[in-house]
Amino acid sequence: MKQNADDCRVKLGQPLMAALRALELSGLEIVLVEDEQGLASGVLTDGDVRRALLRGASLDTPLGPHITRRFSSVTSATSRAEVLDLMQSLRISQVPVLSSDGRFAGLHTLRDLLGSDTKPHCAIVMAGGRGERLRPLTDSVPKPMVRVAGRPILERLILHLVGSGIRRIFISVNYKAEVIEAHFRDGESFGCSIGYLRERMPLGSGGSLSLLPELPSCPSLVLNGDLVTQFDVTGMLAFHEENGYLATIGIHEYAHTVPYGVVELDGDRVIQHQEKPTSKWRVNTGIYVLDPELLRRVPSDTYFALPTLIEWCLDAGDPIGAFHVGDDWVDIGCHPELKSARGEG
């Protein structure tokens, strides 16, 4: 949540006393310092004020020498998940929002990001695969822990879920499970509660659902742990429930261009020629919303693929929905896809 932050603004020429008053009035732990033209000059935390006083400054001392002029900030277009990602990486609890002309436009706080829009739904993330196609990277870490832009894929996914209001997360683990569990532990430092579905043997993309300690009381997100995506969690859950679907599949439009001219024949006579045609398909993204009833149908402790569950539903005439996740989605299955996600071509 982006706060207006008017109560925590102070002018550059004011004394430390003004900063203390702003801290008390706002109830926050930071003040935003702006110059006489209203441009952002820096930030000052309650810790900065305490350290200044301990070094001998008085409450009448100008605050200018004690502010942090180089500070991390975001724009109004930055997503909640990206703000959480920044806070997690820098271990900070407040991030100012700057306008395009260099003015303070608001303030994100960790308390508001984690305390608002908490959803009753849980998410189950499949992270037990070996990632054979990403060897040798996956010889030492499981595929979901391969890094993209300096962070494990799975960590980015967890932060996105938390930023979207998901507070209860299960991670299915098998191959190098200890790496994942040591990194995330109980999830507290990531703003959520994490439980582990420990597979004694590989259970496929859906078999670990049978290991849930209890059936959820509302629809659950189920997704692969090797996705780089900022899909609309809230929108997908609402779409599923508003339309009364038993399952909803996240879909993405995939296009492939044939690098040759394609010839269509009638016998040995050419009847059509297309130069480098492009075909498009709607593909399964590995993101699902499943009603609790469907989880009962997953066979216990058996290798099971989630698409099989969808096929059972279709055969039975159950209502299945399709939600477009948009273009912000990459399935890290092999090295070219990983390079694309890393911006390496």
C-alpha cells in the first residue's frame, strides 16, 4: 500500500526537532526531506536521529548533515511484489515513491504491504523436480533455486505471492530439498508461513497435493516453482470464483515462426506457399486454481500429473476456466529460456 506520507515530510533547513515531531506524528520510522522547491533531498530514519544525538548534536542542529541523500526508491508504476523484492534484498522496511520530476509521491512500508489484502487462499508451489535440462547448473541446486537477476526463481515467486496477499504457502520438495528448506525455513522472513510437502520419491506435477496436512477450505493456487512471472493473482482467483469453475488454468499465447517457406501440396502439385508462417497456440502456464473438491481426487503418494486431473474433469463435464496470465511469464525449462529471463538474449 502506498501511503500519502504528508505527515512525515520535513524541509531541508529545519532542525532535528522537526524530524522528531514528524516521526511522532506519522507513527512511521522515516521522514522524507525535501528542499524549498519541494524536490526530494534525502531521507532520515529514527535511527539516524538517535545516532546524531549520541554524537553530540542537539535538537536545534540542522538535519541536513545527517540525512541519507542516496536512497532507494521506486515509481508509482512499481508493483507490490517488486517493492517487497527490493525491501527483502536491502533489508529495509520503507521505500519512498518518487515522481518523474523528483518529488516524493508517497511511501511504501513493509507493515502495510504485508498487512493489507490478506487472502484466505493458500498456494502450493511444485519445486521437487531435478531440472535435467538445466544441467550443469542443477547439479548443485534444484531448478527453482537457479538465480535470475541475482535472486532464486522460487524466491521471486514467493515474494510475488506474498505481495499479492497470499500468506500460507506449501512447497513440495524432493531433489536437494535441504537447499530450499535452508533458504526459506518457516517463511517468517518472507512475510508468510511456509510448510513443506516432502516427497519420498518424485510425485510429478500434482502427486504431492496428496501430502497436504488438510484440505483447504477455499480454492488454492497451484503452480510450478520454475516460473518467472508477475501474473495477476487477485484477478485469477476472482475470475475462478465469480465464474463458478471447479478448476482454472492459467494460459499464455505462444507463437512459433517456421524459419522456412511452407509448401502445401495436393499430391505432387503445389497449391499454396507461405513464407515463414507463424502459428499461435494457447498453452498451459503451469498455474492453476483448484477447488478443494479436486484435491480429494489426487491419488495418494503416487506419481501424478496435474494435466491428468484436468482431463478427468473434462471427461466428467466439470466446468474448467482459462485465465490469460499475459505476457509477463517465462517457464524456465532449459538454457535458452533461462538466458531470455536473465536478459542475455
